[in-house]
Amino acid sequence: METKVTRADGFTYITYREDKRPLKLAPYIIDSQAADAYLDTIIGYVIRAANKPHHLAKMEPAKFWALLERLATMFCKDYAPTRQHGLTKPEVRGAIYFVLLAGIQAGEWPVEFKTSSGTFVRYGRRAD
């Protein structure tokens, strides 16, 4: 199956397998020093738990999305971001996708991650 990306209600939905629910991603908004610091926790976790970026770049799309979901699930289980910091799983997925994509684009884990209005991690205010 070809990966299908749709956007609705501020979320991005990734359908990568017919027998799986679409992944729901949301931007991780850095709106405080605490949110900025917590992003470092997510980045560190992904770097420790994921394959090297050059291996990620060779993954089939379905395996890549399954890895992203596995990392998000394990992170949420280990760190309880909703209870501890008010982050939803779609926001965690968005941050993890941001880190994985930055690593793939750079060919290694970057020292500095660049954000913009088009990335899944951005500065601004949450739309609560």
C-alpha cells in the first residue's frame, strides 16, 4: 500500500497499512522553557532508541511509520507526557517525526535541530 497523508482539524493523518488505524500527528509547540527542555528529552530518547539515520533512510515507508509509532508508544509508556506535561500522543508523534526526519536529512543525528513554521516542532502558542 502506498502511504496516504491527509490533513484535517490541525492534525496530519498517515495511513501506511490497510489493517492499521491512521497515525495522527500534531505539531509540538514550544511555548515555554519547560516545553523547550522537554523537547530535549524527546530528542535524547529518539537518538538512543532509534536506528542510525543512514539505516532509517533505507527503510520501507511502512516500516518507518511502524517504527515511529513504536517509539511514540514506548516514550509515552516511559515518560507519561500527558500526565506529566499535558502533551498528547499526536504531539509526541510529531516531535519524534521531526527528530527522525532531521536525522535522515542530515545523514546523522544533528547537534542542532532547525525549526520553522512548516516543521512539526515550532515556536508559538498552543491552540488549546
